Amino acid sequence: PALAGLLKDKSPRVRHEALAALEKIGPAAEKAVPELQGIVENGPPSLKLGAIHVLGLVGGPARGATDPLIAVAKGDDQALAMVYQRLRGSGD
């Protein structure tokens, strides 16, 4: 929960460090799913890719973030859409 709270910090560096720590935690980072989903929906582009990656590592418990991920896949940012497709396993 502490790392999830850091995702809302004013400092971009702190938010990036929190994402890096959640990435290392992997599936155990499921308590941060709501904050990660918020980043995917409304966060700065510099954090979206990391949030999508961590949601992919979390796996099943991140299913609630499917709608924002679909919006990313359908959006104009091709890099983010490609990451989403790879996380789904269909981007080869």
C-alpha cells in the first residue's frame, strides 16, 4: 500500500521509482492495481508504459483494468498499443 500511495506523489522521480519497485514485486503488487489503472487512464505518458507493464506482471488480479487497457490499444499511441498487445500475448 505504501508504494501504491507513492504513485500519486508530486515528484515524477518518486512515481517512476515506485513503478520500478512494483515491477520487482510482480504479482504481489496487486494492491496497487487501482492506482496503476488511474495512471493508464489519466496519467502522464511517461508513466503509462510502466503502469501497463506492472499490470501485466500482476496478471489476473489486474483484470479490472481491462477497459483502460483496451482504450490504450485503440488509441493513437502505437507504442503503448503494441505493449498492450504483447501483454495479451497476441502481438507477435
